[in-house]
Amino acid sequence: MNQALRFQERPMKNRTAGRGWWREPMMWVVVGGLGFGVVAASTMAVISIRGADEVIDTREPTAMQSRNHAATPGGVPAAKP
């Protein structure tokens, strides 16, 4: 029992005492991961903006547009009176 008391009385060594924040490996994992994400997103944005294709309108006419076109004699809209 005497040995157990002596073990608890010993001061614990703090492994981070006297170390700067830049010497913590976990900090670099967090900062590096976030930095990698920012660089990857920026790279994808630049690639997508520079390599963007032209927008092509591939929409088909609506039923009403088709009906109006078919009802027009000679393909020219009739003049309103």
C-alpha cells in the first residue's frame, strides 16, 4: 500500500509542456485536411469554368406551341383583326 501512495504522489510529465502549437501533429492533420479541401475545390472550379461547353437548348416545344404551329396556315401566324 505504501508503494501505491508514492506512485500517485509523483508529478505527471506533461508531454506538451514547452511545445509550440506548430509542433502538434494533430493540428497539422486538421489544417492539412482543410487546406487540401480548399485547393481541390478551387482546382475543380477553375477546370469547370475554363472547360465549360456551350449551352444547347434541347427542350422540345410544349403541346400548346405545337398546336399553335400546326394551326397556322402556311407557317405564318394569322393577323389579328
